[in-house]
Amino acid sequence: MVVMRGRAQAATGLLAASIAGLAASSYLYVWPGDAQAPHWLPEPTAEALVVPAYPVTVRSVEMRRGDTLVQALSRGGLQSRSATLLATQFGKNGADLRRIRAGATIEITWNSRNEATQVRYEASPWLSFAARTVNGTWRVGRAETVPELRIEAVSGVVQRSLFDAVERTGESPRLVLALVEIFSSDFDFTADTRAGDRFRLLVEKRYAGDAFVDYGRILVAQYASGGKTLTGVGFDQGVSHFAHYDLAGQSLRKSFLKSPLEFTRITSGFTYARPHPILGGVRPHLAIDYAAPIGTPVRAVADGVIVNAGWNGGNGIQVHIRHRSGYETQYNHLSRIPPDIRVGARVRQKQIIGNVGATGLATGPHLDYRIVHNGTYVNPLSEKFIPGEPIPTAVRPDFDRHARELVARLATAASY
């Protein structure tokens, strides 16, 4: 979308708006090569205070998904060569040209001779760039805003779904994914979430002024279901070593996920006797059926090696993976599998290995998921998997003190 404003603006009004905008701005632009100290844009020189004798136009361009900076600048009216040169200058000053945020804005100021004189690009709420023409070339400055970090409590009760419960607190669905990620090895949110489940957490939030921008880390979280409360305490053991642990200091990131899907519903639980919908009679159903639309991505629950990938009789299209410690997993009735999922290939936990389908002896689209341990089928929902690395003994006293303080703070800020 390109918005045009102000070709008919009065020069006096433009000057007043410029001065008002200058006073209200929170961006300090640093211009490379300036002999004097950094200054505000536009620079309040004597020339700038002279009322211009001609009107100007400001074109606002909103970045679209998949846009390049050159495309957006061209849509704003710049010639292709000029757009390419300017985008290159932005890149040299720190703009990430490979990650363009959809919804970011570009403002291009044009004079009465239809010449672009200024360009402002807001790459993110924290970073913006401004360019001005000097002797026929672009000079680019950048401005950075330090985000304000606030720690806030969020709590709620599940009525219809976890997504609905979090949204009713006024928070984004992104927070649901972060919460589920913490407990994904201990709780199957696709199978075990029930009305009446409760959650509470302390989360970092980043603000630009009074405007919320995004979430940081979840410092501590609790999820209560069926009389049991899961607790995840965030603990930082150094650079890039922030992780969540239970109150005993055990890592919550285990070798197996509880579910191969995210946020679907179960149609058939694990049982040794159920009527088979196609073959008739009562047959053991040593699996969990996840109802999901055809095409829903299926992920490997653990690292492993592909044993089978392809058609397997009544199981339809199947992926069979061998894991360590005698475990194997099977994913049946798939609609398709990626080209790189083949016998002998190694897969990582959470890697997409196929898509939900209805192939083989299936009455409708669903995933038939099975686990074998040392040659025997086991219940995927109740199996206790290999734990992750615990808190080192040397720092355990620090962790225990940290955990007590966070849980107490959470209980005060968000009582059930």
C-alpha cells in the first residue's frame, strides 16, 4: 500500500509540522562523516528554518510479505537503479536485507521537481534508518531505540482450549507456543489438555515506549492438570545456556517429545481391546490416533535413523524410526513424506518427517502413532523417557535459591 500525503500542504503548515515532529521524535540519527556531534533529523540549521517556497510530497510504503527493500522503494516511486543503490547503502549501515519485516514502513519525501530528497525506513520498532541526498548522492544514518524490558505475570484457566485461554488473558498465541515448548516432553497438550486446567507464568515483555512489541524469555511457568502441577524454572548457566528445569533440577528438555503433532485432538486412546473400524472384531490398538486435517505436519519425537519410509500394507505410507536405548517409533497413514526421509537417513527431534493422511486401512485423516521399546509396544502417553542433563552439582545451591525466589514471586503475582 502506498499512501500519498501533502502535495497541496501549505509551506507554513509543513514547517510547523516538521518542527513539532522534530521535538517529539525519539530517534537520534548518526550521520557518517559529520564533523559535528550527532544531531536530529532534519538538522535544525538556519536553512531548515526558512519556509520553503514549494510544497513537498511524502509517500508511505508498507512492506509486504516476501518484499525486498528494492521492490518497496521502487513501489514508492524510486527508479530501479536509485532503489538498488539506496538499499545497498542501508545494508552497509546495518539493515538486514534478507529479513524484511512485513508491515514495516518506508517514507519517501519528494520535492516539487519530483526528486526524492529523504527516505526513512523503520526496519523494526528498535531500529530505523534515514537517508538524505547530499550533492546528488545518498547519505544514510541509523537510529536505535533501547527496548524497555518488563516482567509480567500471566495466568488463566482452560475452558475450550489452551489457545482460547491465553487469548482471553489478552496475550498473543505466540505465548501459547512458548509455554507448550517448556513442557513438551512431559505433557501432551494435544491429548491431555482438559477444561479446568490452570496455568501461570512470569514472562519478559519488550516495549517501545508504551507499545508492546514482543516476548522475551519465560522465567518460570506452572501448568496444573489432573491434580498434578508441572513447574518449569528458567536458569541461565552462561551464554546461550538458558533452559528450563523442574524443581528437582532435572532438565525439561528430554530425549523424546510427548506428541508428534501440535494442538490436535485424540480420537482413539491406547487400549488392548477396541473394535477395529475396518477389519471388525476386537484387536489390540497399541497406538494413539491423532485426528488432524490432511497435510498437517508430523514431526519426529526424537533423534534417530529411518528404518522404513514408504508404503507398508494396512499402515499405508509409514515412517519408522529407530532411536537410542531400544526405542522405535512408527507414524502411519501418512499422505506424503519429504524426499530426504529415506531408509538410513538420520533425523532430528522436531524434524518434519511427513504429513497426516488417510492411506492404508484408515477411515479418515489421522495419524496412527506407535512406540516400541525393546520389541514391545508401549503406551506413548504414559511411557517415561530418558531425562535430559540435570543442573550440575556445583551450581545446584544457586539454582535451588533461584527457583524458590521465582516460584514465590509467581505465586504472589498470579495466584490461582
